[in-house]
Amino acid sequence: MLQWLLHLIIDSLVLLAAAKMMTKVELKGFKSAIIVALIIGILSFLLSWILTAIFHIGTLGIFYFLGLGFIIRIIVYAIIIELADKLSKDFKTIGFLTSLWLAIILAIVGAIVDAILF
């Protein structure tokens, strides 16, 4: 539970920083960042497994067998960010490429936090 709460706060801070640095990401404030991070977390929990399976089937497992499954996970995470954009009025990303970069940033920061703390 503590690990999940820590990731929620860190993801919120990363979203805020990305909104400040990236011109195509709009976020209204810290409260909105927490809500968006919560939406992304819930959507990721509910949908990532099925989207990942669809992509693995669609690519005939080539990325999985080549050890490049992380590419599919990043694309799935970008799709989830796009869905969060549609569900929140306080969070906007302009274009899928922006969501893809945001997914990469969130994944890198999450991996660093996991390596350091857990």
C-alpha cells in the first residue's frame, strides 16, 4: 500500500514537471495531477493486461521473443495516458507522440524509484 501511494505521489510530481517542460501537456495543478495519476493507475490496472495481449497477438509475439516487450508496454501506457486525457478536464495532451514521451518519462522515473527504494 505504501509503495502504491509513493508511486502515486511521484507520478503526480512527474506529471507536473512534464506539464511545465512540455508545451503540449496541460495540467491545472497538484490536485489535478494526483487525480490524473490515480486515473492512470486505475486504467493501467484494469486495461494494461488486455491491451498488452492484443499487441502481442497483433505482432505475433515478435517483440516479446526479441526481448523488446518494453516497447509494447510503453505504447500501452501512452494509450492509457490518452484515455486519462479524455476522462479528465484538467489534463490535456496534444497528440499521441506527446503521450508517448510522457509514458517514457513516467516509466523511467518509476524504474529509478523502484531500483532505489524497493
